[in-house]
Amino acid sequence: DTGVSQNPRHKITKRGQNVTFRCDPISEHNRLYWYRQTLGQGPEFLTYFQNEAQLEKSRLLSDRFSAERPKGSFSTLEIQRTEQGDSAMYLCASSLVRYGYTFGSGTRLTVV
Amino acid sequence: AQTVTQSQPEMSVQEAETVTLSCTYDTSESDYYLFWYKQPPSRQMILVIRQEAYKQQNATENRFSVNFQKAAKSFSLKISDSQLGDAAMYFCAYSNANAGKSTFGDGTTLTVKP
């Protein structure tokens, strides 16, 4: 197993465009998480899945954000009508219940 | 809501010496998990150590150990025999008993001086 894989590593987009990120977790892990991290701060929770079910979504997350995990395998995070404030590192992590996370390398989004 | 506070934005240590990073948290739960993660510059975050709240014994992983004080809601990380490769940002994190989302502190940047 090669760990948690995130694509793309970097994304530059114009304000108002839609973007989609992909995360491939460790195959044995049943939980998958999305976090957002801005410079100098800790990761901020966005949402998480157990298998294909989305169990929790941050109340801070606007309707422009949506995540899916079809068939409980890879996950996608879509941001519609991007804004400059969406610029951040988007982190994906996977885990078995009650164990710590294995993080991917992240996708750095820049909205210009 | 749970909160995690890391009161030391930056710390430095001489190579081969010992350093302790502080973390406090706030929760009304009795069963939960605490973690320390390491994020080297431009590299991915990795799990350093994990502590289950119902265990009184402090977790240890090689040169890394924790001082878990449940009543004080304190969870510090001790790094012994510091190495240059320990230089990174360290994050303290809390998860409730069903280990859903984690709440992270804002991190402590550790510099190791040769």
C-alpha cells in the first residue's frame, strides 16, 4: 500500500470556477476525512465518511462545498464558484476507527 | 465544543537535548483520544503518538513520550535526544470516543539547533 494519495498536488483557478479534488485512502481504512489548512494554523475539519456514508459535515462549510465517496473507496471534494477565501491546503486522511490518521500530501488551492 | 490550545507558537532545542511541547484541551467527555502529529516543512503530516483517555499509563514511542494529566486536561509531548530531523510543526489533536472528527491546535514550530 502506498499510503493516502491526493490529486492534484497544486491547483490554480480563477475566482468563480469549480474545482474537484480526489483522495485515494489506504484500502483497509474505513474512514476518510477532509480538512482544510491555512498557513500557520491547524487543520480545520470539513467532513468525514465511514465507508460510503457521510457521517458529519462542518457547519462552517458553505453549500458550495460537496464531498462524495462512492462505493466507499476514493473520495472527491468539489468546490463550486470558488472565492479567494477558499485558497488553502486541502488535506485528506484515512483511518481505522479509534486510530490516528494517515494523511495525504494535500492539494494546494490558489484562487486568483 | 471541544477546543485544543497550544500556547507555545515556537520552541527551540539543542541537538541531543530534551524538549517539552505543551497542549491543553477542553471537553466534557470522559472517554476520548489525544494525538500528536508532526508536519515537516512542505511534507505531509504524520502521527507521532496516541493516548487513550481511559488509560492512566502515559504513551511512549521511542524518543517520544507524553505526560497525560486528565484532571488538568493537559497533554504534553516530550522529545528526548532531539535530532535535526525532529524540526517540524507539531500539532496536538483531540477526538471523541467514536473517533470521528479531530480538533487540532494551531501548532508549535520546533527548531533544532546543531
